[in-house]
Amino acid sequence: SSGINAEWPLRPGAVIFYSAEEEIAGSVWLKFESDIKYTIGSCSMGLYSFSNDPPSARDHFWRITLTRTAGIRVVIHCDEVEVLNTLLSDTTCEANDWSDTWNRDVTKISFYSMDTASDYYRPQPEIDESEEDDESEQGDNQNYSAAAALK
């Protein structure tokens, strides 16, 4: 259960993380109306306001990051302002099976095919410089990030 209501007036922006088997390994959805709300797929069961208000400009540059260095954390920046930083857990996630989805290895990041809000996106590599020269540990980097210009 992704927590996304199919009856939304469509103007969504969404980042979807996939495993090598093309299974969803997590997703973050943004809904643009008079205020911007979010839901964390396979975790949230509804729409929520950000802990920090996004800047007031009409056009925004969003960065959505999945980090697994100390638990599973979703961080969202809007125009370089952190608007959400949440550790996924049995306490913060309403979906009972959230960890099944969010613990999958991520091999691909994409944007929702009906995303009408994004102008473009680019992957944002998250490199842990302490592991940069050690090939045996490079595959253990568990940070994934994508950025999009949305309006």
C-alpha cells in the first residue's frame, strides 16, 4: 500500500527507487496545490505537510535522498533548504510492511511516468570519500539521490 490516492487531481511529482528485479524499493510523492504536501510510498498512508516550509518561489529545485548509513532515512531539500529529514521505522511508518520495500537494494531511480510537474532531473551521486579508493566496499554505499526542477 503506497498511500497514494488515485483520485488526486493530477499534478504529482514522484521519485521511485527500484531493485535489480524491477521491484519498487521505495518512493516519495509530492502533490502541488496551494501548499506542497508529500507522502512516502509503502510507509505513509496519507499526505503530510513538510516540517519546514519550502521557499515561496513558484519554481523549485528538489533533491530527494535515500540514505541507509544509519537506518533508512529520507531527506528532501527544496532549493537547498532541508524540508524533511525522517528516519523510517515501525513508529514513523503506518504501513506494516514498509521495511520489506525500503530494504531492497536500489539499482535504478526514476520519475513517475505521469509526473506533470518535473521539467528535468539529474541523478545526484552520493560518494563516501572514505570508501572511494577501496573497490571492495564501493558497492556498500547505501546513499541514493535524485534532483528535479519542479513547478
